[in-house]
Amino acid sequence: MSLHRSGSSASARCPSLAVNPLHHPAAGEVPRDALPAASMDPRAAQRIVQDELLLDGNARLNLATFVTTWMEPEARELMASVFDKNMIDKDEYPQTAELEARCVAMLGRLWNAPARDGEAPADATATTGATTAVGCSTTGSSEAAMLAGLALKRRWEARRRAAGEPTDRPNIVMGANVQVCWEKFARYWDVEPRLVPMEGERFHLDAPTAVERCDERTIGVVGILGSTFDGSYEPIAEIAAALDDLQARTGLDVPLHVDAASGGFVAPFLDEELVWDFRLPRVASINASGHKYGLVYPGVGWALWREPALLPEELVFHVSYLGGDMPTFALNFSRPGAQVVAQYFQFLRLGMDGYRRVQQGSRDTAMRLADGLEATGAFRPLTRGDELPVFAVTLADDVDAFSVYDVSATLRERGWLVPAYPFVEARDDLHVLRVVVRNGFSDDLADLLLADVRRALARLARQPAPLRGAEHADFSHGAHRQAGTRRRD
């Protein structure tokens, strides 16, 4: 979450909220940053908050965020009915816990975890037999990634202690395009992040660059199934094969974690031939965001391990004071069960075919948008939305009257939120616009966006020079690194 200081510049100018006197008799006397002295009518409070929220952007026009912004009314009603259930109280709410367990089982099959008898399940819809996978729900993919990283670190430490080797200075290998949660993990738990910079037209990790940074202190390699920078998949199978070869040559056994925050709910339905998951023995764990392409409102994520041995028992806590034996592995404690219930609802509601149709529709729209932007002559696509329904474009070489930041700001005048930002490490000279297409963003909306882009380009072409530079990369859902700081979706 964002870190805020007490008070604000706005409160220094005006300590009270401006309130319509028809809504509240104490108009102008509602403090902005302090608790009111007296209570008020709930309808008045509701109107005050609603007026404040008018300044937010339109979520349906937000092409920056990966997070689900639309669910069916039935899902909203179902979530509202269970907001009061604490996910951690598994003894008091055993059926909510059961739905969480069913979701883990479904994901184990979806990601091709081995069956308990050692054979791979026939398919994700198999109704008999259990997989070896273990897992849990989280508040999002960031927490799930943290838990996976902790498991990697503790397993590495256990191996080193057993061999009589020191356990200081561990490292983790990943591309510079990783989500910021991985850098948080490295900093919070004293692990050296070995970030592979972008180079030329390679915008993410590949097998040779991953392996050359591994050594006896590497706790694992993180591969990304769907980069937030440009929507591309990293070559997970190639990285796994290179790590297999590394072990054969040197004896170094480096596990692979797949950050499938978005791709974990896309590839199984649209890219079934792509081998990236537990079919690869090198893959120890996978995380994914239910609130991204899992199609659930925030926040819910999932962390799964191939088998129980890959999740150190010392990280699992057994709590009894809420009733019963409650094994838990999380960075938080209390949280609502609504999102887990909603995930189970979506699994039932959509099934394999429904998810396939939804994700295919998003991918088709993304590819159509990428082609449409290229057709204007002002943009060069770096990706085309044919992996994640996400793509990035940069300006064509002959465009010098405006910047991507000018385009982003002009589109914002029409309500569109399209992030502009520089890439990182060795390619921070590359400035891009990124478009994320989610369920609910229709072809009609895509046509409206393209029409507004064309109008914006005609206006911006009359400028003598760009008005905005990288200092205007102020979208929190974009990405940039400046003075050691990176902001990411």
C-alpha cells in the first residue's frame, strides 16, 4: 500500500470539507483530516464520500491497471453477503475454508501438478484423483510471491546447513522487468537481487542470462509469465532446461519459481501447448493473481507448490485460539473471505470454456488495438497483445513533435488512463505507452479509443516540439526507476 504522511497540503489550505448544506446542517464544519466531534446521518456521510470520489478516474476507461474492474451483479451480491466473514476463522466458517481448498485443487489441476500416484492428471477438468500440489489464497500475487520467495530462501538455508556451508549472502536471479514485490522481497529478507537488465530488443529474462548469474548462493530463479512492462511471456521452458543443464554440469540445483500473476489465468486457456507450469520438474512453485485475469475484484492471489516437501513446515503456523487446528501460511492474518468466494463463483460460472472465451475476447481486442495504433503511422508496437492481452508501443522514428507523455496527457482529457513510462536498466531510453485490455473493455470502446487517439495525434502534430518528458510518468500503474525507486502495477 502507499505510504502517507499525516496531514496534506490540501488540509493546510482548507481544514474542513465543503459540504452541501442540504446534505448536512454543519456545512463547512466537517474536518478533513480529523474525526468529527459528533456523528452524522449515514446518508449525509455517504453523499460526502461520493462527492469526493467523483474526482477518481473511470475504472472502465483505465487501461493502466491489470486489476479486474467489472464483475457480474450476481458476483457482487455474493461478495456483499460474505463481507463479514473472516477468512482466517476456518473453524467458524468451515465452508468458506472448503471453497478455498477447492480453488487450490482446481488450480493444481489447471497448472498440471502431478497426481499423487506420480502420474500427471489427464486434464484440468479431471474429477477423480488428487494432485500433489499444496497452496493457499493470499491478498494478491505480491503476497503470494513473497511467500514463494520465503520458501525458496528457507529451503536453500536448510541445504546449506546440512552441507556445513554458510547461509549468508543468498541471491535470487530475475529480470529487471519483475514486479516490484520481488525487489521488496529481496530487501525485506536480505537477499541480493540479481536483476538482468534489458538489452537491445530483449525486454525480459532469457535462459542464457539467467544461468550465467546463478551460483552456489542462488536460492532460485524467477521467471515471469506475462511481463507487466509489455505483456510478453518469458521462455519458462527454456530457462528450466538451462537450469537442468546447469545442474548436470556443476551439481547446482537451482529451483525455478514462475510469477504467473497474469499469465496463470491466460495461458492455460489460450496457449495450452505452451509448457510453463508444473509439467516442468524444475518448477517448484507458481503464484497468480485472482484479481487480475482470474476475473475477481481485488484482492485475492494464489500460491501453489508442486508438493508439500517444497514448502518448509517451519513456515506454517498452527493456531488454535479461534477454535480447531488452523494451519496458516500468510504475511497477514484477518482478511475478508469475499474474494475467495468470488473466485470459486467465477470457476463455477465460467468453467474452462467461459474463461477461454473471455480471455480470447480480450486478446482479440488487444491485438486489434495494437494494429490500429500502428496504422496511424505514429507508433511502433513492441508487443501486440498476442500473449497477455497487453501491449506496449513507442513512437515511430519520424515523430518529433510530441512525446508519449503528451499522448497520455491528451487522452486523459477524454477520460482514458493510458500510462506512459520509460523502460528500466539499459533501456530507459525507450519510452512507451502500455495498454491493458481486460474483460469489460469491448470492441466498441476500442473503436472510441482509436478515434480519440487519431484526434489527439492531429492536434499534437501541430506542436513545434514535445511538451512533456519522463518527469510526467506519474501513473502509479506505469513503471519507472529513478533514484532507486520504482513504481509498478
